[in-house]
Amino acid sequence: MGELANCERCNRVFVKQLRGICNECYQKEEADFRTVYNFLRKRDNRKATIRQIVAATGVDESLIYKFIREKRLQPSSFPNLSYPCERCQQPITEGSLCESCQTQLKEDLIQHDAVESIQKKGLKEEKEATYYAKGEWKKD
Ligand SMILES: [Zn+2]
Ligand SMILES: [Zn+2]
């Protein structure tokens, strides 16, 4: 038995199993996926942009992003598919961050590490100084 939860899409209370959405919404999402996929599959539509897909199918933009993120719609087959970077909203085709945000995050991380290791080094030197002082004291 799953636990009761609110559907992420329609907010209705349902028995949560694998999905965060209720069965009805799931069915609807699958139907929407087929609509989008059937549209894109046509040769003329392969290069459609998200905006064109939304206009042609009536499927919600965020749902199309979700399909791309889940790799159900592959940008390798449909070259104009992309979804926004979680940080700066730039269009990307894989992961959750664009390249510049990834680089920036990495730099922030390196900087953070550097600051931390300087702090640690400072602590270590302080300790060594204390030991040294104690050692000297013992010798006396
Ligand atoms: Zn629902
Ligand atoms: Zn970004």
C-alpha cells in the first residue's frame, strides 16, 4: 500500500506509489507525450521549436521540457528541442545547468575549497605552534 499524497499536477489526494502524480494525470501526460511525439515524428516537423510544438499540439510547454529532461524526446533526433538551464534559463539539451553555469559553479567550489584549506592550514599551524610551545615547556 502506498501512502496518501497530493498529486503534483492537479493537487487531488491519491495513493502514492511510484509517481508523484495521480493516475489520471499520468494517463493525460502519456496522451500528451504521444501527441507531441506523433507531431515531431513527421519529417516536416522534426525541426520544430518548442513554441511551434505548443502551438500545434496544445501541450503545455513545461510538460515538453519534462519529456526532454527525461530523455523521452531526444534533441539528437529533434535538433530544436531544448529546455531552460535551472540557474539562468538559457536553453540547454542535457543535464540541468548550461555550460557557463557549470563552469561558474565549479569555480565557486574551487574557491570555497581554497578558502577552506587556508582556514584548515591556519588551524594546523596554530596547533603545531601550541605543541611546539608545550614541547619546549616540557624540556624545561
Ligand atoms: Zn493528478
Ligand atoms: Zn545557466
